[in-house]
Amino acid sequence: EAAVTQSPRSKVAVTGGKVTLSCHQTNNHDYMYWYRQDTGHGLRLIHYSYVADSTEKGDIPDGYKASRPSQENFSLILELASLSQTAVYFCASSDLGVSNERLFFGHGTKLSVL
Amino acid sequence: GDQVEQSPSALSLHEGTGSALRCNFTTTMRAVQWFRKNSRGSLINLFYLASGTKENGRLKSAFDSKERYSTLHIRDAQLEDSGTYFCAARNNNAGAKLTFGGGTRLTVRP
């Protein structure tokens, strides 16, 4: 069964610290995405990638870096975590193909920056 | 684990007509959200429901936790309604866990 796995499930970080969120997919998908959700709101796209070793900026990339070392893995990196980055983060994957917009999501990582 | 089955995966409507998207849940969920994906990839929140129905313009959503489903009705569809819609549900356990449906690609034709 296709799966997108995020780790950790939750994390508490200190302001100014470095945080790395990991995502692993077994869907054999080319596209991977990182979203953040703030309480009661939609999901905003931070970074995405359509091929290994390449990443693209989404709607809100500032303060975040991304890394796609392989097709299966996509990481989100907060070099200097800030209070405003407290949110729930979702990773997703999808097939290559403009017409296919079905996304497969992980279960989310709750990040609290103190 | 929890699953959300969203249907249909694709839907084509003529302008002015309507239809419904549906999400079935394999377990009891305590809340559901409906999103629409914008042109830049972000998912815009349409509805958040813990029960009952909500309406906003030509969209109406319903959520029945006991019967384990939610629907999104679109009436008088317009060309600009075309896009991909997602539901996501939160189970009864505490925490951030959201389970997403696979999405419905809606195409509205003249």
C-alpha cells in the first residue's frame, strides 16, 4: 500500500535552533511537497520537488530550506526556528503528470517553537 | 489505519449544473475539512465542520460523524470552480493527525 511517512510526529524546538522534518514515500512518485497548516486554516505550500536533487519554492518559502536527496526522501529544514513557525507540517507526494493532482499525504508533524 | 475514501476522483460538469463530492471514513472522525487547491499548489480552506452543515455561496458541506461521511455540494457550477478538491478528517484521538482523501479533479465546461 502506498504510503507517506513523516518523522517526527511531533517536536518541540527552541527559538534559533535547527529543525529538520523528514518525509519518506513508497509510492514511487516523482513529486513531493511540504505544506504548513496553521490552526483552522488551509495548507500553504512551502517547497516542492519534482525530481531528486532539485527543489522548488512554493508559496511561503522564506525561513525554510528543502532537500531531496533521493526520490523517496524529502526533508524540510528550519535553520533558525522562530515562534511564527509553530504549526503542523504535512508532506505529500503525487505522480508525475500535470493532469494528475491526486496527492497522498503523511499524517503531519506538530512543531512547537518555544 | 484510518482511511478516507474520496469520490469521484474526477468529475466533469457543464456550467450551471451541480453535483456532490463525497468522503467516506473507515472510523469515527471528530471533524472534517474541505480544501481547494489553488494554482500555486496551496490548499485553501473551504469548510471546517465538527457536525451538521455549512454553506458558503454556491458550496455546501455536510458532515455526519456517526454515519462516517462528509459531502461537498456545488451548485450552479462556474468555470472558475475548476480545480482539485480535498477532504481531510481528524480522528477522535488527540493530536495533529489529519487523514486526507485523494482528491477530486473537477472540470467545469461551458
